[in-house]
Amino acid sequence: MWRRVASFSPFISSTKSSILSQLVPTMKIWESFTTEAPIPVNHGISSKDSTPFITFVLGGPGSGKGTQCAKIVDTYGFKHLSAGDLLRREIARNSEYGSTILDTIKEGRIVPSEVTVRLIRREMELSDNHKFLIDGFPRSEENRISFERIIGAEPNIVLFFDCPEEEMVKRVLNRNQGRVDDNIDTIKKRLKVFEALNLPVVNHYAKKGKLHKIWAVGAEDEIFEQVRPAFAGCEVISES
Ligand SMILES: Nc1ncnc2c1ncn2[C@@H]1O[C@H](COP(=O)(O)OP(=O)(O)OP(=O)(O)O)[C@@H](O)[C@H]1O
Ligand SMILES: O=c1ccn([C@@H]2O[C@H](COP(=O)(O)O)[C@@H](O)[C@H]2O)c(=O)[nH]1
Ligand SMILES: [Mg+2]
């Protein structure tokens, strides 16, 4: 059943246009990152034996995407690619643009699409698996369009974990994984960005009949029971 995406948030006061203007750092900062090894347009990943089977996993901060992805990996054998983890890895390995990515994450903004898609594409190319769970991406229409242009593929399935804001805030503040963005100031910013930009992506895939909306409140196993039907056509590798 469809539920209304959380709105009238106590944290969300800015208009969409003011959010949009704050989202990405000036492109100049990223110019050399994205041009030093250009991503061929329409490159695709056609060198792999199998056509990729792509699942996008959407939902607000703390909605439980990572938690449910672990179950999907165990049960259906997907390769989990968390866009946030790939960006955090760039920070951890002190890559040339790690500090700019760090600043963007601290501000709860969105890293330019070409940077993120390039990281995702690299992981897809390196993987022997052809079933991918892309977690926390695309966060905006611009992200979505960039992925489809650069990878040359659309997702087969899109999961959307729908969770009330109060619950998301509570979970993120209790997460205790030492993430630089798990603090109330950054959470407010992340929620504003999510509210402003997520819905068009969700609507796009709903119109295409690819969206599986999941009520993300309750026990983790109960939530996974709502996830299973989305993968009805996939082989079960382990009953969990
Ligand atoms: N159904 C649930 N009920 C209560 N807590 C949960 C549930 N699912 C996950 N959690 C907890 O909430 C926190 C956030 O979960 P998780 O990291 O999976 O969210 P996420 O959507 O990946 O967040 P982010 O977008 O910030 O990466 C974790 O501490 C996790 O253990
Ligand atoms: O596609 C993406 C994914 C993530 N980010 C940035 O990383 C943080 C954390 O992401 P999580 O999915 O919660 O791990 C997010 O707030 C963004 O700042 C991004 O820019 N693009
Ligand atoms: Mg996560």
C-alpha cells in the first residue's frame, strides 16, 4: 500500500529552490577529479559475461537501507555497493579529493554525480557478480540521469524504505559507528536534501512500475518479509 512520503517536517523549512542552490559545491572544485580520467559516455559494462541486474535502494538517512541490504546479500547473493561507503573510502584512503568529499558529507550535501557514478562503475567492473544492490543512490534526478547515461543501464528493481523522520533521527543518533554526519546538525541538513530531491526519483520509477515501497518501521526481519516479494524472480542462495 502506498503511504505519503513524510512531509511537514519540523526540520524542513527551506524551499526546494534554496536547497537546490546549496546542494553541490562549485563544479570547479571537482573539475580535475572528473576530467583526470574521463568516463566514456555510454561506456556500459558490456564486457561482462552477464547483463547486470541492478537494484537501487532508496530511503532517508537511517531508514535501514544498509541493514536490509545485508539480508538481501545473504539471501539472494547480490554484490552490495553503498555509494556512501564508496565515498567514505575515498576519504579514508586520503585520495586527492577526499577532503572535499568529507566537507560535502559533513554538510549533508550531494557529491557531484560523475564522481559517485565513476566509483560505482569501477566497483561494478571489478566484480565477478552481475547482481548489484546500489544503496543510497540515486539521491536526485540529476544522479539518476547521470547513472543511466554513464553506465548505460536502468535498474531492474527499485526499493524505497519509507520511514518517519522521528524514527530516522532516533536511529542515526543511536548508530554509534563514528560517522561524521551522525550528529543532529548534519542530520537536519540530510533530511532537507532528502525531502527536496528524493520524491522525483521515486515517482520516476513508480511510473515505470519498478518501485517497491516498503514501510520501514518494525522489526528488521518483519521488514525483510516485505522486501522478499521484490526478489521473487531471483534465486535464493541461502534461507535466512
Ligand atoms: N527496523 C529497525 N528498527 C530499529 N533500528 C533499526 C532497524 N533497521 C536498522 N536499524 C538501526 O538503525 C540504524 C541505521 O540503519 P542503517 O545503517 O541500516 O540505515 P541506512 O538507511 O543505511 O542509513 P544511512 O543512509 O545513514 O547510511 C542502525 O544502527 C541500525 O542497526
Ligand atoms: O550517492 C551518494 C551517496 C552519498 N552521498 C554523501 O554521503 C553521505 C552519506 O551517505 P549514506 O548513504 O547515508 O551512507 C550523504 O549524506 C551524502 O553527503 C552522496 O553525496 N552521494
Ligand atoms: Mg547506509
